[in-house]
Amino acid sequence: MPAFIDIPDEIEPHQAGKVLVDLLKWIRWFIGDISDHSTDKYADLFVARLIGQLPDSLRELEANRSFDDVVADVAGLSEQAMSDHGLFGAQLKWKMANISYAYNLFSADPTGKLLDWVLDGIDALLESMLDGIPGGSAIVELKQAIENSIDRT
């Protein structure tokens, strides 16, 4: 698995748009990786009949250009919107650090508990981003469907 994106030492408002776009691209990669490997290397993490719907759902999301639209909207967020939703500086670094830490653990030992931790971190970040832009809820809903497919038995 590739490493999580680099967390800059400082994230000023004028730099945050690029960092947020990079984060969204990583989230898109991560969901794609889960989708691509839900029946092999991650098969033990999920209820098969639930996660089996992820690849088609992701294709629909891509066909609707949901990720592309959110990336464009996030890239265009005003500094005020970023400030209002904790999308730069220490708040963004903390959200990124939470995802990075959980993802590194998950990469070394992919368990349902660690995947849930990664997805919780992504959720906190997406909530902040999507509060600042219209739409984008389809991405959150897809992430929640992945969470709901984790085998908790």
C-alpha cells in the first residue's frame, strides 16, 4: 500500500486547497483499493454479500463525477469557508494525523477494527469539507456503506 500523503509542517489558508485536493485524491484511491481487494486480501474484513456491492456503487459514483465535482468545489473554497470548518492549520493537521496513524497501522495489519478507525478519521475530515461545499454526500454515504459492511461478528 502506498504511504499516506505528506503532512506539511504548516498549512496556511492559501496552501490548504492543494492539501485538501490531495487528501480527496488519496481518499478516492483508498476506497478504490478497498473495492478492488474486497474479495481477496480484505475478504476476511467484510460480510461478502454486503461488500460485494461496493465495486458497482463506486462505478456509479464515478459515472456521476461525484469525486471530480467535490475536488473542484474544495479547490475553490474561500479562506473564510476553510476557517469556518477547520480546514487549515492545526485543525487540518490533526485530522490528517489521525488518518495517517490509523492507516499506517491498518497497512501493517489489516483488521476490521483498524479499517473502522481509518474510516472514522476520513469521516471527520469529510464532514468538515462537505459542510463547506454543496453536495458531496454521496462520498460520505459510500464510505458509510463500507463501514456497515465490516464483519463485526
